[in-house]
Amino acid sequence: MKILLISANTETMNMPVLPLGLASIARAAQDAGHSVKVINLMGDDDALKTIEEALDTFDPHAIGISVRNIDDQVMDPPHFLLEPVRDIIAFCKTRSRAPIVIGGAGYSIFPQAALDYLGADMGIQGEGENSFVAALKRIENDAPLSDVPGLYLPGKGLQLPIDVHAKIDPQRPPLPGVHMTIPATFSGQPFYIPFQTRRGCPMNCSYCSTGSIEGTILRKRSIPDVVETLALYKKAGFDHFFFVDNTFNFPYSYATALCDAIIAKKLSIFWRCILYPWKIDDALVEKLAAAGCTDVSLGFESGSIETLKQLNKKYTLDDVRRISAMLKKHGVKQIGFLLLGGVGETRDTAMESLEFADSLDLDTMQITVGIRIYPNTPLARQAVEQGGIEATDDLLMPKFYIQKGLKDWLHETTAAWVAARLSWDG
């Protein structure tokens, strides 16, 4: 079959992002014997024209559309991002009879609500390599779709529970220049290639949507396969990577072994990652730096121990201070993050957070006021109990939690702090 895959994301937000998930789907479909064409709409000035040309020349038997973001997670005002995607789907339907399958990280958080809003023929929640290939087989044979894990149908809901694969190695990573390429509009610019070595996160932070996307079981790719794939990218001319694993330092033994393997291979790559500020020692940070880690996202979220408990964080403020100092010692830049206005937040705890963040003297600080509420999270349940949202709200349209009486004060206070600090943003 001929499969057209479209990355609908056009938002750069913090930086331009290549569609790793869609590239993984492309690899799986191609490995299954299908002919695949990928369109990345990032930087495309005329998306509909690009799609029209692909539909006319390629004439696909099925269309897959990746939905990465639902909104920009900014409370005032939120920017809802699904309207252009809905237009793309409607446009495809006027020019092709091919069934349209949607998926992606954003879609997976709201599988039924997003499917209903977008008007696609079906959607796949969670990691989709196996399920998408299974759906293609049913489509090709005009067979029922009821046994495809994670697949949603309009008006019929989930057909079979999500299949969370214990081993992700069989789902081979996309290849450079084949399944993942940099759009021509971004050529010549520094570009970090997204790379994933682990899926899932067991930390259960009160507001986090990762469980809906990747599950709560942490699954690892074999280190030899990781290093071999990185070497292929390096050979193809790519040497900047963003490890998108939710917590690069978990498990500790895997993180250290991966750094050792990169060092031993002498890859000479530059990369950034996300660290959970807990259970990190100087030996690991030294290996990170030696393996090419130049920047880390340090999402400590608050400088108040009481607020950290509400967010279900496992670390202490001393952990954050100690880890931040080790990163500085080894020359690794840090991007810090604060989430203000959550459950139990007060003016005092918010000021504790701002003062704590200031004391760390990080390279960059990002402040968010108000926390996006996602379905099936402790924060969503708390918001319902407190009357902030209805239990029936599917939360597709952005809703935010902010402690009553703090909204205006937080906006004014954080704006003043940001204005006085060149490295802060909010």
C-alpha cells in the first residue's frame, strides 16, 4: 500500500522539532512492506498546496496525520492548535478517499475528544508502530478494526486496550535521511535531532500527561542499538541530539552505561537531555559531560517543599542545589523550570520558588503561571473536587489550574522578576 504521513505540527515554541514519532511510524510501515511518503509541514508557507501535490502525485491508500500539540500550555491567553489540523483533514477528504488515521503525543492525551473534534476516520493512542501496521493490514484486506490495540473509532470508542510493549527494540528507530530529514527551510541552522532511548515514566507527577502517551512502565532500548543508530546519524552529518526520554537519569545504571558506550565509541556528538533532580551523583554528571552533554532541562518546578509534595515530586531542595552545583562544575548548561499557581500555592510559597530559582543562577529560567489540566491526572481530580472543572469535561479545550486569588498577583510579580533578569522568560 501507499501511505502518506503528515506531520501537522508547525509550532516551534522552544525550538523547531522534528517529528520523531511520525518518523518511527514511517520506519515501521516501510519495514512492513508499504511505500511511504512523509510530509513535514514545519516551516511550510502553503501547507494545503504541499498536501494537494502529494495527494495528486502519490495517490495514497491511507493517510496518517501526527498531532504533537493540542495547545501552547500558556494560560493567558491559550493558543488552541487543532483548528489547522482539522482543516487539513477536511481538505484531504475532499481530494482523497483514503482513510485518515491520526495519532501522536497530543492526540494520545485526548483520544476520543480529539478524534471527534478533528473528524478523522480513526485514531491510535500511544506508541503506534505495531498498531498502525496492524490497522493498515485490516484496511488493505477490508477487515474489521476491532482487534487493533489502542485504536479509536468515531462513536465507538476504544476497540482494544493499548498494547504497551515490554521491549521497544523490535520497533527500530528511524534512519537519517530516510525517515527523518530536516526541512529545507531550516537547512544551515543548528538543529537538534530528537532521539529516544526509553519510553514511559513511573514518577506520576500530579499534572503530567506522559502516562497517557507512553505509559508508566519504563522500557529501555538496548545500548548497542542506541550507539549504532547514533553512529549512523553522525555518519550522515548529524551531531546534535536531544534525548527526549522523560528522565534521562533513570535508571541510573542505564544512564551511566549509555554515557560509557558513547564515550567508548568516540562519537564526538553534542546533546541535551531532561534530568529529574534526584539520585544524581558527581560520577554521572562527569560522564554526561564527557559523553557530549552540553545542556540539561532541570524541571524542579518549585522552590517550596510543600508545593513539591503537592506536585508529587520525590526530591528535596537540597537535591536540586547539589545537582545544579555539580552540573556547573562540569560545564553543563542548565534550563530551569517553575510551575506556579498549583494546588496549595500561596504568595509565600510562590516567593520561595522565585527566590530559590534566583539563587541557583541558572543559564536560563522558564516560568509558567497556571498549570494545564490533563485528563486522568491527580490534578484533574483535585480540580473536579474543588469545583474548578466539571467531571464531564474532556479537557480538550485548554483548562488551567491556578490557586484562587493568585492569578493577577502572580502575573504581575513574575513579569517584574522576568523583566529584571536577562536569562529569565515567562
